[in-house]
Amino acid sequence: MTASRDDVERELRRVVDRLNSMPLNRAAEASTAVQECAADLVRLGRSWNVPIPAAAVLPTLEPQGFGSMIAVLGADCLDAAGADTDWEPMLATLVTLRRALP
């Protein structure tokens, strides 16, 4: 089965909702996984022409900012994607993050 935009939007909502509802100490345990997902979303966004400067670096956020960071990066990717977008990489990175959450 091929991933669709709807699949990605649904997974993005699940991940962001989970990050925003977790106790902060539990979310902190997922810091590395969140940063890896964010870096993947930046790479995907750049490949889909999201205007992210080459010199831009991801911020190091406290756990209360994790959901917002993933939401913004995911929305940027969704906005930039074209009709022929391969959604598998974005879905995979979001699923990987969700499964890594404590």
C-alpha cells in the first residue's frame, strides 16, 4: 500500500497530539528521537523546496516545544508537497518518532 497525504496528515496529528499531551519528564526521554524526526522533516522540506536557509539549524528545545516544532515542520512539508509527492519518507519518519515515544 502506498502512503497518501491523508495518511501523513493523520500521523502528523497523532504525533503532535501525543507530544503535547505527554508529561514533560516523559517527553524529555524522547528528545533524541524528536530531533532526528525534525532533521528528517527539514531534509524532506528542502527537497520539496521549502525555503529553509542552508545555514539554518534546528533549535534545541525544552520538551514543551517538541509538539510545536514537529507541527510546524510537518505543515511546511505538507504545504510544499506537489501532486506527485512520494509520501513514504515523511510517513516513515513520523511513525518512527511515534513508536519511539515513551
